[in-house]
Amino acid sequence: MHQGRYTVLPTKPVTIFLIGLHVSKWHKIHKWLPVLLAMPPMLKELSKDASLGCLSFEMFFKYRGVMIVQYWEDNEKLLSYSRMPTHLKAWRKFSKALKNNDAVGFYHETYNVDTNQYENIYINMPDFGLGKAFGNQPVNQATQTAKQRLRNQT
């Protein structure tokens, strides 16, 4: 836990990858649970091997599903991981489970963000988001406001 105000002034771009599922029919657990269970082996692999390029991730449980926000070194590492055996095996199983499945939906979105295009603030938070991915630093006179943080990025 970091007490006080912290921020990250990254020195390089980041790729942000959102991935998740939406449960349309809760009572059809046999149709949506296999889709949900395809993700943990990949998250475990990404957590164990920093060379794959996933800097960190956060998982959010929503009313009707799950969303994972991943922070990647770059788009190339993300695309490279998509061709690796663990992902390909999960994707094939995942795709099969989604076919003709009215109980669950799937999505992903990818954002490539330049260094000077984002800012952040964390107050009394554990390592989270970009702070977890890049490391936090205390807010100072030059980084008090969002406008200052955007302007101060190198």
C-alpha cells in the first residue's frame, strides 16, 4: 500500500488490452463457465514470465461478466503471445465453446498509447494499473495536476 498521492510518468508507450466476457444467460452455466475457465492458464503463464511482455493486469468482475485490463510492453509482444502454444490451445477451446452459444459473449479491444497521451493518479492505493506496470513515484510540485503530469512526460 502506498500512502499519499502517487503517479507514473512513463518514458515509453504502452499497449493496453481489454479482454472479457458477457454472460447473457446465467442459468446456462455449462455454456459460459468453460469460456471463463479458458483464461486462468494464460494469466498464470503471463505472470510467471516477464519476457512475454505483459507488464501487469487487473481483473474486474462485473454484474454480467468479467473484464481483464492488461498492460503490455508493446503491440508486437501482445501479437507474439497470441501465436504461442498456451494461447492457441486456449483460443481453439474458447472458440469452440463460443460457437452457437447464446449464453455468453466475448470481446477484446487493443489500444496503443504514446507516452505523452496518458496520465494517472493513485491515492492510498496498492500497486495498481500503470503504477503496477511501471512503478509509482510520489506526486511533487511539478506533477500535482493531470495537466502538469501530461506536460511533464518525456
